[in-house]
Amino acid sequence: MMARILARYPFLPALVIALVLLALNGLYQPRSVSLIGLTGLTKTYLALMLLAIAQTYVVYAGDIDLSVGAIVSLVNVVLVVLMERWGGGGVSIFAAMAAGLLVGLACGLINGLVVAALRLQAIVATFATSIFFTGVALWVLPVAGLPAPTAFWRTYGGRFFEVPFVFYAVLLLALVLYLMARLRLTTQLLAVGDDAQSAFQSGLPVTAIRIKGYALCGLFAALAAFCITGDTASGDPLVGGKMTLFSVAAVVLGGAALSGGFGTVVGSVFGALIIGLINSLVYFVGTPSEWQNLVQGLAILIALMAGILVGRRTRR
Amino acid sequence: MNGIPPLFRQPLAIALLLIAVLLVLGEQLSPGFASMQQILRLLIVAALLGIVAAGQNLVILGGREGIDLSVGGIISLSAIIAGNLMNGADAGIPLAIAGCIVAGAFFGLLNGLGVTLLRIPPLVMTLGMLGVLQGLLVVIRNGIPSGRAAPVLSQFVTQPVLFGLPGIIWLWIAVGLLMAFLLRRTVFGQRIYAIGSNEHAAIMAGVPAARIRILLFVLSGVFAAIAGICLLGYSGSSFANVGEQYMLPSIIAVVFGGTSLAGGKGGYTGTMAGAVMLVVLQSILTTINIEESGRQMIFGATLLVLMLFYGRGRAMRT
């Protein structure tokens, strides 16, 4: 019974862990579960959630993308530089965001081409492209610190009709994910990840599907870059570097198999949330500052192992 | 690639040829690049990378998506442990070496146990371990100073000790011979290839796959720890996350050496050439007078082009 529910909703363990962590956060710091506390949490970790979603689409197909952090950095600097160059008004912001999406898409297509079309090994090939993307980001903006227009980050951190903007963003994201889950591409990606050979033999264009997965990954990485820009209010050519490995961890925490063919984007969102909640909990329980990283690292390692063990139980 | 003579389809031959081409190119771009002294300096850096790559190579050969992302953390940890245990005094070297190897073996053992007993995928296990190690480094760094290398260690790494070659290069040669012996002449080596190419068949044939895989991760931790000690000798003192820059390059060196990430195929001789090639390439880029952004773009693009020569996946066929 339990196993069947878990097989149908593989993100349940992640959801339970996230809820427990949220409760613990509330226990140690009641204000953290207030509207302001939750807004702050969402504001900070929306980028990682989007990046975890991005990573999920390539993991679906059994691939991996170690360049997502570099794509975030590149889109971040392109966005900030273009907004500044085009005047910082409303139209320029939307134009720059459109350009940012195109840059993310282009990066994703490049990754897809080298991994799926040229058949290079995903881990090393996307590491190489991440060096390339970082180079482009450094060319666009050599040093960190160019501020984003006030209108941009005020909107991201602001409220509309008393409701914080990020909650609208989450709602919109939920709708998009719901629609995406019904796309044929999602099923195709999972089919390729489950067994590429039989997917190919049943007539699926495997290479094209994998390229589309990477393209989707690039697009969501660009969205993550928008959130980072809204949160930090500036351009930094290295801002996303540290996020790559966290995005992989979030996907695993969310119950997806790195070997492909199994997982949900919703789970990855909860995975990103777990990382955020662990970080804040470690702070709220009063861990001395120099110990925080170690406790976070240990907690994430244990959560990763627990998630994999629970996931395996249910799939048998 | 069918028109190319078989010899040049060998990864080792490709790597050696590319190293020669790069050295000639470097000499053209900046005279003195291929001087004996410069080449020795490059080899020292390559030895650091190559020693890390030895452990990475073993883990990858063992198959089941074997990979060790925690080596960067172990190198940094080892450098700081060594720096504190010797703290500038030659007398502390034996203790430092022992301490680092124990630490490296311990974290390698944890990786191995997680991968075999709990069957956590190596990428996930070592990624989580990297997070733990990074946290541990913060704790250690807050409690104690970074420490200094003993004079003899620095001398060993940077100064000629025998036939004009620095000690670290002799150490690397020894590692190369050891790896060649281990992989080609011992039962242990044969078993690594056996579990790497078909674990199920190997277990049926009585190979203790789990024990071997644990040992591979332990060895990877030990090699990373040794590299950490040498890195301390090279830079004089340890600083934050010195090891991180070796994590993914150690994997690339293995790939450039012709070892398949799928496991069970390859060896260490190619990896040594791969490490030299990476270091020469990076060095050429630092001699060209362009901005950092251009350098990174060229480096990334060159890596991609070079990868086209190695172990591309098979095309889908019905």
C-alpha cells in the first residue's frame, strides 16, 4: 500500500522531510514560519528551486549538466549589463529578460549538441562548456558589482495587493510545471532515460529529445538567474558557480534517479527547499558560526543517503 | 576517423603528439616556453594533478559509474593537516605524512562504505562527502593557523634532488610504475577490470567486488592526501580550498588518457600524458597576452575539441 503510494508520488519522502524541517524551523525560531520569514526563504531559494528543476529535465534523460551554475552567472551579467545599457526603464527590463532567456536557451542548445549530437560524456563535456560560459560571463562583466535597476529588485522583493511578488512567481511556476508534466517531451525524456536503446528502437528521436532536455535546462537556468538578480540586485560573473552541485543534490533529494527515467520536478523543488531549510535550521538552533558549514554538510549527506534508501525500498 | 593509422587512434599516442604540438606552439608564442627549466616547472604541476588522477583513475576503472568528487576536499584537508603537523619543522614530516594518509584513507573508506554497503551512487556519495569536508575545513581553519611547509618538503617538491629532477617527479614516476604493476601484473588489478566491465559476471566468478570497490575509494583518498602534502610543499602554506581546482581536472586527465568513464577500460599511462597535456595547455593560455575571459573561452572550447578524439559514445543503431 505504502509502496504503491510512493511509486505514484515519488516526491512524498522529500515533502515529508521538508515539512519536518519547516516544523523544526518554526520550533526554534517561530518568526521563521511567519509570512515575512517564509517570504524571505522563498526569495532566497527560488533560484535554487528553478535550477533544480532545470537539472531535473536533463537527469530525466540520464544526462547531467555541470554547467548550470555558469549559465546562471552568464544570464545574470547579460541581464544586468543590458538593463543598464538600455536605460533601466520598464521596456528595457523586459527586453533584457527576453535576451537573458535567449542566452540561457543558447547555452542549453550548445550543451545538448556536444553531449547528445557529438556524443561526448556529459560530466566532462558540460564541465568544459561551463569554463567556456564563465569566460563569456567574464567578458560581458569582468568584475562583480554592477547594480541592477531599482525597479527590477524592488519588484522581486515587493508586494502586490499585500501579497509578496515571489508567491505569485511560485504560483505561476506551479502552473507551468503542471502543464509541463503533461507535455509529450517530459514522457519522452523519461523514456530515453529509462532505456535509450529501446526508446530509439521504438522510433523516438533520442538525440533530438536529449538536446531538447538540455535546452529546457538552459531556459530554467535563465529563470533562476532572474531570481538571483532580483535577490542580490547586482551582476556577478561568478555568482552561480557554487549552485551547480547543490542543484544536483536537490534533484537526488527530490527522489529522481541520476541514472535517468525516474523522478519528478516537484520533488526537486522540495529537494531545493530541504537544502534551504537545513541551512536556516542550522542557524536557528544556534550552531556556532564556524560549525555551520560542517553541520549543513553532514545533514545534507544524511538526507541524500536516506532519500536514496527510501526511494529504493519503494521501487522494488 | 577511419583514414587515421591505428597508432594515432591510441589515446596515449594522441596525447603525446598533442603535447609535442603544444610545446612547439608555446615556444613560437613565447620563446623560452619549451626550455628545460619551464618544462620541469610544468611537470611539477602535472605531477600534482597526476597523483590525484591516479586515485580518480582507479575509482573510474572500477565501474558502476565510479567517480570521486571528494578529492578536492581531501587535498585541501591534507594540506592543512600537513601544514599544522610539521609547522615549518623537518622533524614533523613523518608524523604529517602519516596523519594525512590516515585522514585520506578514512574519508575514502567512508565513501567506499556508502557506495557499496548502502549502494549510494558514487557521484552522490562523494558529492555529499565534499560538502562535509568543506564544512570541516571551515571548522579547522577557525581553530588553528594554516601552518607552513617544512623546508625539506618544499625542497623535495620544487628543487632537483636526483639527475636534475625534483623529488615530486620521481614520486610521480614511482606512482606510475606502481599503478602499471598493480593494474597489469596483480590479481587485484585484473579484478578491478573485471568488476569494472561486468560486475555481475565478476561476482559469479568469485571476485569480492564490494571489498575491491571500497579499497579503490580508500586508495583514491590516499592519493589525494599525498597530493595535498605535495601541494603544501609547492605553495609553502595552505589556503582556503586549494584542492578544489583539482577535482574536475583530475577526471578530465583520466578521460584524456583514454579511460572510459563507463569503467573497465583504460590505464594510468594515458592518464599521466593527459595530466601533462592539460597543464601544458593551461600554461600556454597564461603566456598569451589576452584577458582572463578570452583565456577561459579558449580553454573550454579547446577541451571540447580535444574530447572529440576520445571515447565518444556509440551512435544509436537498431
